[in-house]
Amino acid sequence: MAHLRQYLLQMTKESSLLQVKSEIIFGFIRLNPKCKRADIEKSTKIPLGTLKRYLQELINQGRIKKVGPDKTGGYITSPRE
């Protein structure tokens, strides 16, 4: 039982950390419309691979949109946010 409690506590901490990072990225995009992935990476210090996952998650949630071409485009918040 103690192992289960410890596991659940760890999962809660990790989940909270994921939400914090996601909100940091979202906030950066909100303050810097049409920002590039490299700008977000440089400012937030979140590694590129991790950042790509968070960006895709935010897109899937409908919170942000990618604008412009794949290689040179940027990100904006969705109108409803």
C-alpha cells in the first residue's frame, strides 16, 4: 500500500510539472504571437524534443495554432484563449 501511495504521489508531481511547462509555453506564445519554435526553446530552456511534444499537445487541445510554412512559420494562441 505504501508503494502505491508513493507511486501516486510521484505521478501527481510529474503531472503538475507537465502542466506548468505547458502553461509556460502557452504564456510565451500569448506574449509573443507568431514566435518560432527556436524562440520558445531559447527563452524557456525547454529541450527541443520536449518542446515539440508540448507544442503538439497544445495544438491538439486547440489552445494554439501553427501559422505559416512548416519550416518558417510560428505559433499563435487560438482566438478562444
